[in-house]
Amino acid sequence: MAEPQIRYAKTSDGVSIAYSVMGEGSPLVIMTGWPFSHLEAEWLIPTYRLWHEQLAAGLKVVRYDSRGSGLSDRDVADLSVEGRLLDLDAVIGRLGFESVNLFAWGNAGSVAITYAVRQPKRVDHLILQDCFVDAASYYEIPEFMGLLALLQSDWDTFTETLSNIFFGWRAGEPARRGAAFLRECVTAEGARAAMAAVVSSDVTSVVSDVRSPTMVIHPRESKFPGIETARSLAASIPNASLRMVDGAWITTDDLAVASVSAIYDFLGLDRPAIVPTTPTPSMDAVVHTILFTDVEGSTALTERLGDAKARDLLREHERITREALAAHGGSEVKTMGDGFMTSFGSAVKALECAIAIQQSFAEHNASAEDPIRVRIGLNAGEPIAEDDPSGRGDLFGTAVNLAARVAAKAEGGEILVADVVRQLVAGKKFLLNDRGETELRGFEDPVRLYEVRWGERSG
């Protein structure tokens, strides 16, 4: 199944909400755990993708990023339940649905419950997973109070911890990628503002007024909330059913299929045939554009600032680079502490990403006490795709080695590209200065390099 196109709906208070539609049948609107939602980034998570594709085998699946997250407007003042109700209403209204089935996860449950009470004729079925009634009481769970404290003090550790809770502490690479996904969904400041708004949500006074057929799904290994919260929620809604499934959230293909089966059973539909998930672009595609970043003088930086402060700066490099990768469709192959190796299926996207990275660092450095200067190099070719000793996909070969050597020739703040990249982006209005034939260590023949004038684009 091809990646769904992203479109926008405008709320009554002027917020642009990103949404996508896939499949045919009765509409199922998916409300993810806000603010950790990103339509493009979640499509790259295999289990999420399988889950959505399985649902879309027999339903018209609508996904959207609520205000303050993902591809929707992020700089929004009103993050209340009332504001997020406007997001849901805008998407449903834009698509012209008379009624829908609602699936809500986590804190999106308060929005879904409120909508079902106010618009009973527009909600055919209500499905709630890991939801709760009173956020303030829910967040008093000691473990969650610890997470909220991390959110206030250490964004990276918070996302890594939250991801490990979802995927399991031994998950390794899936958990690491999950943490990167969480950081793509929202900024640290945005997440703090969202959580402050969520804590005040309480639907205790209206939950018993839900009249739509309701199912509460509880994964048996879910840490937040526990089974007692799920039972209490199901008991609070007239005639609601409680459905237990193995695992925690959607972390394996089996869990994704089990969740889909539960939803289809509840909606009274025949279970869809298990269709193979469309693979994300593999690393053995014909041509890759390889992009390397490297923090200039990272060793000297550590000696001057000390380990802790230097690490804070490197985290900023990681955040900026990963946000740019998510925005431009790049894949992180690996990080080397003070640099990244990344891959793109499009040379244009790779170069746009490189420019976005340098622009972000320029903005950061304008007011920073300790500026970060990053060199970037790009090359394109047909690398060899293999798993490294840890089982993680990696790229090898001449195309990769040359890209690393190109990056090493750049100064901090520069973007250098090999001639093959210049040819691939010809006519795309990038401004390139010819740096001439350059000797690169390990290569017998000189390579022609070009400097990207990233501060401007031709008209």
C-alpha cells in the first residue's frame, strides 16, 4: 500500500491540521496519544505501518496530527481539550462524514469521550486503548511522576525512557528508533506545554453519558495505565466491553494483527485477510545519496567545556539533524557520537536536508554561548547493504567512503558535494561553487567537489 497523501483541514480557530486517508469502507478516525503523533514518521515504523495497513484492508482509515504536533501547526496557544475537539471536528467536517468510528489512544481518550457525548449521532463506535478519565489522578502514579520530572529536566532521557517502557527494556534498536520518533513528533517545549494542558483534563462528569457502543482495549503488559484503570473506565461507560490483548501497545506484528482483529470483531466486520505490509524503501535500492555530518573540533570542544556540557551540545546536533531527516525523508544509518551517516533516495531531498541542517545551526549559533559548527558532505552511488554485527542495517562500499572523505574536506558551516550529486540536482535551483579537482585520502583519482551556497537559492 502506497504512503497516503497528506492534506490539511482548517479549524474554526484557524489552525491547520494535517490528515491522511487510506482504504475504503466505514470511516475509522484514529486519535493517537498526543502530542506524540507524526503522520510521515510513524509510517516508517514497521509495526505501526502494518497496523494501519491491516485496518485499511476493510475500513477507511483517517489519521491526523492534532495541534502542536507532527505536521500540523505547532505554535498554537490553545492546547486544551476544547481546542483539540476543534481539530477532530475540522477533519471530520472536511471529509464530509455524517458519522464515524473513533479510536483513541492515551490522553486522546478525553477528547474522544467528550466528542461522543456532545455528538452522539456522529459516533457509531468508540474504541479506547490505554485511556483514562481523570488525568490529574492518572499522572499521580509514581512512575509517571518520575517520567514527568524527566520531561522537565532531560528531553533525550525522557524520550528514551518512554520508548523503552513501550517497547521493553531489552528491545534495543526498536526502542532507540522509537525514542527518535518521539523527538520528531514535538519539540521538548511543545511536549511540556502539551502535558501541562493534559493534566487539567477530566471527563469524570460526562463519561457516564456516552451512548455509543464502546470497547476498552487493554494490552496485558501495558505499564500506563494498569488494568485497574482500564476496568474502571469500562465500568464507567454504560454497556462498554473490556477486551484484553497480549503485549504492550503495537510493538510486534502479532500484536498489530491482534489489535486489528479486536477492532474488526467489535465493529461486526469480517476480519481482513492478512495482507503483506509494503516495505519501506530498502537500503539496497539502486542509488543512494549518502550524507555525512561531523561536528568540527568535537575533541577540543570536550576538553574545553568538559564531558557534561559538551554532551549537551552534541545532543543539540543530534536533535537538529534528526528533525531535518524526518522533514526531508532521510534515513539515519548510524551515528558516530559527533556525526551522522544518513541515506536518501533523492539527491534533491538530501541537499535540501543538508541546507536545513546548516540553517538550523546558524539560527542556534546566533544566540549560543558555545556555537556548533558542522561540516556536511554528500556523494551518491550504489552502496552495499548489509547488517552490522549487532544486526542493524548498514551501508558499505566506495560510495559511502567517498561521502565520508568529502565531509572531511568541508569546513564548519560548509556543505560539499561530489560531482555526481551536482549532476543529479541539475536544474533544481541550487547554487554551487566549483571547488575544482581535489585529492581525497584513499582514492587514486582526484574528485571534483562543489560547495553549496546554502544561504541563498537561485530565483
